[in-house]
Amino acid sequence: MHYQVQVPDAYPAGIVEVFSPYDGKRIGSVETIDAVGAEAALKNMAAVFRDRRHWIPAYERIAILERTVVLMRERAEQLIAIAVAEGGKPYIDTKIELYRAITSMQNCIDCIRTEHGTEVPMQLNLASMNRLAFTHSEPIGPVVAVSAFNHPINLIVHQLGPAIASGCPVIIKPATETPLSAFALVEIIHEAGLPKTWCQAVAVNHLAVAEQLVIDRRVAFFSFIGSAKVGWMLRSKLAPGTRCSLEHGGVAPVIVAEDADLDSMLPLLAKGGFYHAGQVCVSVQRVYGHRSIAQSIAERLAALAETLVVGDPASDKTQVGPLIRHTEVDRVETWVNQALQENATLMAGGKRLSNACYQPTVLLNPSEDSKVSQNEIFGPVICVYDYDEIDDAINRANALPYAFQAAVATKAIDTAFYAYKHLAASTVMINDHTAFRVDWMPFAGLRESGYGAGGIPYTYRAMQIEKMAVFHSAVL
């Protein structure tokens, strides 16, 4: 599988080879662009947006996205196979991701049909007499999107779909580890009728070329999903006027009250912590259990962890696949070993299974200063801590500079509302895990976890402006 440069008038500067994170086998390759190719992509995007007479009308955008949905359905198994091979997420979960991505595309179509401007009241005082005003939505302008590896189908759709729906030309740079899914999706979009200059997938031969794309003055909106270090750095270099959204990681806390239904809650926490080997920005990481049940929570999570099938992501029996890079296995192993040296109790796992896979691991009462307590693990590790009073659990949950999704497990409505009110999070799940998401809900990292809100309708609105018209007439 080989993808050529998708930028009209650009030439390949090199090749990125793509390998399976599970067994190291070569999967395919993508041609890269250099600074000259980046300039060509930016020039293409700016030119089509500047020509307002040939903006793609709403009915054509709807038709293109509808055809895209049909093609995605027809090629579902092919897209799943590509994503499994390059990203390592197990087949059963990648299949769900693919159909979520299709729903996300349909949601983009719904946005075109339902989002609209509003009337702005006039004639409310003497200064506004004889006037009528309303707003109309217009595309914000050229979009550059930089994406992450962990959901190589659905994350791409969350960035490309709203851009196409809103009428913005877009450049997408997928993660270096998982470019094949993005290039396959963009080929489908072109086949569905979108001109190539309106959607250009790129791989770059140097990080400086990616930065060149992002900070160019012609870019109206920057969409980023990835590490906080890179995202905040790029935001600091944006051209004046460029708007952006950033989605980074969290260290998701769950508070389990004394009255929680553990039978229903613990399988959810195990799924939320070990899904995609913990490589999810809202993966369950810190579980605060009341002292009367914390030991039991850790023991039962450990028992669940030990039942999980770890291995080949292409197998429909596998529940936990590899980490994206061997160096990530090294890092997770180091963090867990440090936590054990700092008096954490190992309840399950704690060992690498290969250069690619790490055992689903449960730790009880790691030190609050351990890396597993302070930083996003992004690996298959759940930490359980005991607490006496809920305020103590909330204060510890809120103590980090990250805030994204959090959860509370309780049968008491007052406890649920109290936790909802006091947890520092953009979303608080009640009796559910922190990794729950549907693609039309707001999805927003706070503090160092991000900027702006994701979710199809929210990204769609962010990629538009409300343009107002004010009519002045004596007959009004």
C-alpha cells in the first residue's frame, strides 16, 4: 500500500514507511512533502477560498458527504484493516470506531441542514430605528489540522468533516505512525466529488515543514489533537488572527463512593482504563475509592485485568493490543517500577509481555508524587487510592494542572450533584467511566488539557463566522 503526494503541483520529498506496532511488519508507505510542497498546499488552499464565486454551495457539500458515507460503508473492512495494522487498536474496537466515524460524517451533514444565523433585534431604541439585522454563517477560511495516532479514522473525520461541511478548504497532517487511514479517507472524499485543492492530506519530511503549515498567515483555523507540549508551542506561534482548538490529554479521576454499585461500575472502569491499551486522552487512570471499599475495588479490577486477552490486534478475540511504539512500553514499565519502589502495591500486571505489549496493570495507593499519579500514563495502568471524606478525594482529583472528563460512582443523588459541582472537569460522568463519548457532545480539555471544544457541531461552529447584515430603510 503506497500513497502518493496528494498536493496538486507538489513533488515528493521522500517516503514515510509505516510499520505495525505489534509485530514490526511493514504495512505501507506515504510520500512526503518539503517546504516547497507545503507552500504549494497553502497556496492551493488560499486560492480556492479567495475565489468566493466558486465556493462549494451547501447542497453540493451535502451530496459529497453523503457519497463519502456510502463509500466508507462499502470499504468498511478495508478501512478497519488499515487502522488495525498501523495503529494497533484491536479489531473489535476499531470496527466500532469506523462506524462512529460514519455517524460523525452524517452528523456533519446534519449541521449543514440545521445550523443557521439569527435575527439581531433592532428598533429597540431611537438609534436602531428603521433597521433590520440578521446573521448568516460563513466559513472561517483555510484550516490546517494536525491529528493523533490513537483514533486514526474517527479523529480525522472530526477534523476534516466539519471543515468540509462548513465550506473551509483543509490540509490534514496525520500522525507519522498512522498516516495510511487519513490518506485512504481523503482519497474517498476526493472520489465522492470534493476537488483535491479543497482537502489535501500531507506527510512531511521534517517537523519544521509541519510548523510552516500551521503558522502561515493564510491559515484561519488550526485544529490540533496531540501532546500538550507540541500543541501549546504551536499555538504560541500562530499568526495574528488564526483561531484554534487544542485537544490534549488528561489524568482522568473517578470517585467511587461507599454506596456505589461495584458490580456494574467496575467492568466499566476496567474498559475505560484498558481500552486501546490506555492510549486515550480520557482513559480511566486515578480511581479514588472510599477506604471501606478501596481494597476490594483494587482486587476486583485486578481480577478483571487478568482476564483480558492481550496480543494481536487483528484477532477478533484480542481486547488489549500493543502500545504505539516500543519506547512507550519502556516508559510505562519504568513508571510502574518507580511507583512500586515508592510503596505502591501491585495488584495485577506490572510486566511487559513483549517489546510491543504491556500487561493490564492495577496499582493500589501509589504515592501522590509518583509519575503514575502526576502525569498521563497513556498506557494500560489503573491506580486505586483510598480516601476517608469525599472532599479529600475531590481535592486530590483537582490537584493536577489537567482537567478533562471525570466521573463519580454513587447511588445518592446529593453525592452525585456535589461531585459534579466541585470536580474540575469539562464533563462529569455519573455511574459511568471517564472515556465515554458520543461524537455530537462537547469534548473539551480545560487547564493544560486543551483549548476550545471538540465534538462535530462544536467544531463546525468554530470553523464558521457569524456575518451580520444591517439594513437601513425608511420603510422599516
